[in-house]
Amino acid sequence: MKQIILLISLFTTFFTVAQDCNHVFLGEVSDYHDKTPIIGATVYIKNLDKYTTSDADGKFKIKNLCKGQLTLVISHISCETKTVSYDITGDTFKPIALEHHIEELGEVSVKADATKRETSTAQEATIDSKTLRRYNNLSIGDALEEISGVSSIKTGNSIVKPVINGLHSSRILIMNNGVRLQDQEWGVEHAPNIDINAANQLTVIKGSGALRYGGDAIGGVVVVKPSRIIVKDTLYGRTIFGGQTNGRGYNIASNLNKNYSSGWFGHVQGSYRRSGDFQAPDYILSNTGLESLGISTRFGKKTFESGFEMYYSFLNNEIGILRAAHIGNLLDFERAINAGRPLRIEDFTYDINVPKQGVTHHLAKVNYYKRFQNFGKVSLQYDYQNNRRQEFDVRVGERRNIPAVDLILQTHSILADVNLDSNLDRKYNLGLLGRYQNNFADPDTGVRRIIPDYDKYDFGVYATTEWLIDDDLIVDAGIRYDFNRIDAKKFYRTSRWLDSGYDIDFNDIIVGSVLSGEVQEGTIDFSLPELLANPIFNYHNFSASIGGKYSIDDNNKVMLNFSHASRPPNASELFSDGLHHALARFEIGDIRFNKEIANRISASYNYTNSKFNFLAEVFYNRVNDYIFLRPDNSDLSTRGYFAVWIYEQTNAELFGIDINATYDVTPNFQYQHKSAFIKGNDLKTDLPLIDIPPFNTTNQIRYYNEKWNNFSASLKSEWVFEQNEFPDFNYQVTNQLTGEEFTIDISSPPPAYHLLHFYSDATFNFKGKTSLNVAFGVNNIFNASYRNYLNGLRFFADDIGRNFTLQLQLNY
Amino acid sequence: MKTNFLNLNSMKTSKLFIVAIFCLTLIISCSDDDDNPAPVNPTELFTNVTLTFTPSNGANATVVMEDIQPNGQGGGGATSNTVTGAFVSGETYTLTLAATDASDPNDVDDLLNDDVIPEADEHFFVYGLNTLNFTMTRDANDVVGLDGNKIGVNTTWVAGAASTGNLSITLVHEATAVDEAANNNLGSATGGEEDFNITFTNVSIN
């Protein structure tokens, strides 16, 4: 039968085509990267509506071609489908290169969750777009708590910073669309300036294994990525409306994306969020409102061989800080603790008064990449960030409109990266980084600078490699060198200079003493109250990482990783010397600090079958010259007692285990568990480390039914234990008037708490691509009163109470 | 042809890009300057607080209590806290307050008259006594602040039985509630924070 059809078709061809149709086309399909032949690629001959396949050498032959244009569509599993056209004038031979690892382009359909890992062997977890959308009315820090081992350190409930395995701030590196975020991240009350609405995916890499991002990520790396670029003609967008009862908040976010099959793309995105005073179960948390505006846009061209992107994002946050947390001295602090509730509770308002912070962050980047056959990919990037941070304090008279802290941090970076992937079994990645940073502290605040003016220069070079030993074993390794130089101009009160003993070693860096508001260059007079110094410090940092991933069988996998990282002290740790008005505390740095050096070893075990997934991650992190801020004692002044917090350097160890498990009880019912246990010790004093997250465990049951408009409902239990291991830094203060002594308890952690949350959503599909997702949630269902050890405002007020949330998400 | 990956367009882009980066590097390296930053002139520092008790009978000595902290709430520097003179039992004294920022000796700010009194409803003085016998009243011409309470700028002190002890003065900012009559007119405040809290020791009534 087949033969007959073939014969007939041959016959017809012969007779219908009259002219010279006897040309032969010979094609050779190979991998773009390493030129290996691709066997069994499907070749569709468009003109003839016929199919053929490539042979064992990647070759295929088409006979009896007529003169004219020949269009071929070549496809292969896990390859980018390629359409090529040739003018046939005679017998022709053409090599055709196919891109064999399509995931690099991210061109898989939008639906697929296939996420590419940032590293091969480090402990890593990703929050996908769908989960992220639940946090649209919250922050990056809140969303990251989805990952076991990641908690957050907070100031109130709107300023949230991620803590990865007990480490935070400068020890965590945040990459926003390929740009390392530079936003005064040293401060506990400085949350990352990233609009969660602009993010499509968050990845956390625990530890410093991802060397291409930096060598100082002793805690870890957070990679924030915008949506992937789809190379096809499409126009899509999403608009989200949300409302929350607690704080009477509302948010709107929208984005629009236009892509072309030629690779051109343009995206715009904007979001606005507003909230009034939040509410604890028993009272209003006065002055905790916030207003946030974010805009981002990008455009460029993306093809497999080359592309570029221009990206700009803007974020402006204004966040109120609990009014009752503003204290004048330690007596006020003692009264606040004893009261057990805020001493200032007012009616609900959307107004944000002092104390408050306002931060504006601009980020602009441009990058370009090009792929070379048989070699790899070369990328170049330049980025600029401008971060302005203003902190407004409770002040008298017209000064209340002048910020007490006003910093402008500008950063320029240049990055060159070469990715050698012509041999997929032996990948190499090399790169160079240059960075210049300038910090300007406005003197018009009328408050002594807490951070001085400085210039900072960074230079980095790195090389990483990944070897596929066999199908079951992957090994990766990397080394990195960073040079940092900080050149600061800092005013010291002469009394502080002498008290710190800087006159013994550092008199040579004094520029001059200050007389009547003028710096007298070359004059050192310790009887004058103030002096200007010019500390210049250089740091050489080496970091390295090595790891392996071994698949024992289809179900069992183990990973092992060792990383060595080194972090120079930041500007705050070196130079901090000032009053944090809102917290009534002095923070004092030390210019004698060395860099921190961390050695972290981690092991993971993963078991997967069709119903059950289990992941256990253990780590041990030894940090030499670990720098931390601790309450020291009190300082008596006109204003009464101030808490003095000093930066100190010690040797520390942190170790712990993170557990993650999911079990599909039935196809519709899923059970999810995660917990994290961590311990931190100061090896010099044998005390536990301060601010280590207590043991916490989260259990969730979820019901999902695709037939009911993708309906899902989940109940989540969050249990946070009391931190029993904490250093006792309490001290005694004497009431000057009565001579009475009392203890300032700034160390005791709050008791354990348990919270229950509900979340439910459904998606309604309309014509075409349009769909509406409706989500309803209740946080803290039982309106439980609780305080969190890692919340700076825990001394003054309870955390927020019950919150009903509703979100409409329109995709089009 | 589309398959030619070394196409002209991308060459142009790459060259442009490199030139742009080069220019930027130049701009960055040239914008460096070596000027010294301006020193901050700290404001609202209560560096000098003086209490002058003037007796109604000129024959008795004036008692002066002075607290000087050149760095204000910063602590440190040449601080002093002194009481000059002694009270006489039965004598009536008028208290005159002075609170200044003298961190720049050439530009002394009168914080009491420029900031505290104009914003009387945000400020309140609380006095404290320990083992000292005084009868204190807030004068009729005292400045009126929050909820009609006299803030305690103008006060009269009658020295009681001979005693030795401590006297404190606290300036409370933005209290939620104040009471001028509490503690025998010494006053009390809830909420708010203390702008200063100074105790003078070894005060004596002879």
C-alpha cells in the first residue's frame, strides 16, 4: 500500500514539474556550541510539505529540487526550532547550527516552571512567579520567608530584611536583574530597595557559592529576576488590585510586555501601594503607615546569538516608624518596656509623620552579549545606582522638616563576563568587575554624620567551572579575588578619637582640627572639640568554592559544597559614630577591624518520588573576625542615659539544619512542611550570638482542584519558638535622682507564638489569553498577640493582628 | 542572511557599547575631587542648662545649678555639673531657667526661648526632689502648654526644713498627657521623650 502511494506521488511529481528539478540539497545539522552532529533532527521541507530526518552524522539529503527558494524548518527535542531559507541554483551544501540547550534562552513556554539553577551544588531555592504574586502587598523580605532557613529581621512590619541561615545585611548580596544592589544595606532598618511587583522570580543561594556575583556573600545571595523575555510576537500584561483590612491598605500593580519574534522587546511596569496605621490585636500601631511607588521599564533585543537590554527602575518608599518607639533616653525605654503597650496610641490615619524614613532608588543598566560559535558567550554590562536615604526624626520647630540623616549613595559598575560553554560537559565562566562608589552625607541635617563621606573602589576577577563527570555526577568549583579600597573623610569628636585610642596608631591620618567651623589643614590640636581624618583602607579578599552533586538513583540525590569567603568591613562597621535618634542609642564602629573570613561546609540530601519530596540541608559556617553590633553599656549625658552599642569582632560559628517536605496525600490534597533550626556561638566568649532566629516550623495543607477553575485553598500553621539561647547584655542603670538601680532588659527574647493563616484562590479563564485570578486570604486568623525576637520594635508593641486580604489579578 | 551571526548590526552595537563604557569610565575617574567636606554644626543640643534660684530677701545668697556637656547628648568632653550656694530654710526663691546650645561658642542658641517656649504645647518641665524639703508652685505668669497646664518655666520655691539631697529637672517633648499639679506641683508626664534629664546632687537647705 505504502509503495503504491509513494509511486503515485513520485509519478505526479515527475509529471507536474516540468523544468530542471534535479538539484540536490545536502544539510548538516550540528550543535551550535560544540559542533557535534545532531542526530534525528526533524527537517520539514516547507515547499514540498515533506519531512526528513538527519542521520547519524547529522546529515540529510533532499533530492530533485527545483530552482528557487527552499525553506526548511528544523526541529529537535530540547532545541530551538529554526527556520532557514536558501536560494537553490544548483547542488547545495549548507551547515545548520541548532541551539541545543534551549533553557539558556528561556524560550520554553510561559507556563513552564522550568527554572534554571544559579549554581550546581550550592543550597538553593526558588520562589516562582505564582507564589510571588501572593506577596504583592508585602515586601521581598516577606516573600523570602517561604524558603526554609530564611527568616527576616524587621523594624515594625514594613521594614523587612532577609536573614539567611542567621546572617543578614552586608553578608547578603542582592542581585536585581543582574545588578548588585547598593543601598546602604548595612543598617538593620534599611530594607532592600526592590519593588516586589517588578520581580518575577526570587532565588536564594545559601552561603557564598555563587562566586560570579561576589566573594563576600558570607550569608548568601538573593537573585531577583524580572519576567523572562519570550521571543515571539506577543503582547501581554497583568493588572493587580489588592486590598487589606489591617492598615486599610490598597495596592495596584500593572505591567505590559510587547515582544517580537525578531527578538525585540519592550516592557513597562508600575506599582503603587498605600497603607495607613497597622493594627495589633489590642491597639492601633500609630504612625506605621507607608506609601510606595515603583516604576520600571526595559527594552532591547534578544536573539540566541546576540542581544542587548536597557533597564531602568525607580522606587520611592516612605515608611512611618511606630511613634511610641521613639524614645529620648533609657528611662523612656524602661517605661516603654514596663508599660507593655505603646505609650502613644492615636486614632487611625493614613498620614505618615515623624519618625519616618524616605528612600528613593534609581537603577539604570545596559548590557550587551554576543555568542561566538564553538566558543561561548561574552557579556558586557554597565550599571548605575543612585540611592537617597532620608530619616526624619522627632525634632523641634522648623527642624522637624529637615532629615536627621540624609545620604546619597551613587554606584557605577562595569562587568565583563565570558561563558565558555562549547563543551557542555566542561563549562567555564570568567569575569571582571570594576566598581566606583561615592557616599555623600548632607551636612545641612544639623546632626553629626553617622556615616561619613567616602569613595570606594572595587575590582574583582573570577573564574568558575562546572564539570559533568557522568550522568550522575556534577562537580563545580570557582575562585575569586576582590580588591576593595575605601577612602573616607570623617569628622571625629576629639573626645571619641582619644577614647577609642586612635591617637596611638592613627594620628597620621588626621587632616586637621576644626576651628570655628573650618578645617585647619595640618593642625592637630586635641583641645579643639572636633577633627577631620582621612582613613584610606585597602582590602584583598580571596574566595573559593567547590562542590559536587551526585544522583544515587532516580529518587535519591546528595550535594556537598565547601565555600570560603571574605568580606571587608563596611562603612558603618568602620566609621559609625553617632546617635540613632529614634532608638536613643549610640552606635560606634572601629577602624581597626579586619575583614571577616568565613568557611562554610554544607550537605544536602534530597529524596523524590511521584508523591513525596524531601530535602534536608545541613551547614556549618565558621566566621573568623565576625563583626556584630551589641549593647555595651550606657552613657550618661544631658539627655539622661543613652544605650551605647558597639561593633565588636570575634570568631563565630553558625550551624543548623533546614528541612523541606511535601507529600501529595491524594492528587488534590498536599501536605507541606518546613522547619529551620540554627545555633550561633561566639567562640571567644562562649556566649550565644545575638539575633539568631529561634527554631520555627511551618505546616500547611492545601487542596487543589483544576476542574473548579483551578481552585485552591490552604491552611498554614506557623510556629515560632522562644529563643532560649541568647547573650545576656543587660546592664544596670541608676536613677540619678533617687539613687535607685534598675536593670535595662534589652536581651530577653519574647515567648513562643503560633499563628494560623488561610489562603484561597481561583482562576477564571475568559476568551483568548485573558484570565482573572481571585485570591482571598486571612493572616493571623485568631488575632493572636505576639512579638518576634528579630523585630527591633518588639520592646514597644505587639506585631500586627488579623488581616483579611483580597486580590484580583487580571492577566491579558 | 539571517544565519550569519556576525552581522553588521550587532557589530555596531558592540562598538557603540564599548565606546560608551570607555566614556563613562573617563567621566567617573575625572569626577573625583579632594575637597574636604563641611563640618556639621549640630543643632538642638542642650549643652548648657542653668537653674538660678534668686531669693526674695537680697541678703541671702543666690543658688546656681549649672550643667555643661559640650557634646550635648553625645557625652564626653569637658563636662561639669555644679551647685553653687545653699538654700536658707524658710526663704522663697524665684527660679530662672536657661537652656542653650553653646557647642559653637560664637553662635550660642537660646533653645529655651527660641524652641521650647514658642512650642509650649509640646514641652513640659518635670521637677524631681529626693530628701529635700521644698514647696514648689508654678507661677501665675508661667507659660501655658498642653491642655492648659503650666509648663514650669516660671516657678517659685520655698525652702523647708534643713535637708540635703538631689534635685532634678526633666524636659519632656511631645508628651501625650501632662499634669502640672502632680507630685505637689513638681508635675508628671506620660508618653513623649526626654529632651534632657539632669540631676543635681548635694543640694542643701541650711
